[in-house]
Amino acid sequence: MKFQPAAEKKSIHLLARVPEKLPQVEGDIGLIERALSNLIENAIRYTPDDGKVAICIERENDELSVIVSDNGCGIAKEDLPHIFDRFYRVEKSRARAK
């Protein structure tokens, strides 16, 4: 719901796939929320109008994965190892607003 207004401005369809029964997860809720928010906000920002952003949780044995996907321009393979580095920007030439 937090991201719905930004998605609606661009006519982006938000999709969440969350299994009904998930195990308890331990972690720093602030850091997890920040990482997920950054991924979802960037997915909305760089997805073209009328696009799609999906947030899925998958469970395999005792592990959970959160997957944020979209049909935007994507992130270059060489930048992927750095996406969780604080203040890292994929394209340094972009204005702060973009």
C-alpha cells in the first residue's frame, strides 16, 4: 500500500505474491525495510508507464527469498554486486531527482 500512489501516477501495476504461511524471520527490521523500500521505489522509478512491478516471496526449505522484479531497463551485471552499498548509484551522471 505504501508504494501504490507512486505506481498509480505512472499507471504501473503492482503485484505481490506472498504465500499464506511463512516462518518467523529474525533480522534488523529497519535495514530490511530500507533495502526493500529502495528496491521497490527504484523499480517503480525506472519502469516505463503502464509497466509492472512484482514483489514475490519464495520459500525453499528453511530459506526465504524476496524478489523484486519489473519490466524496466534493468541493472548492468557489473553493478549488481554494489546495489546494497550505501549511496551507490548505477549511473553517476543522472540528476539526483532521477
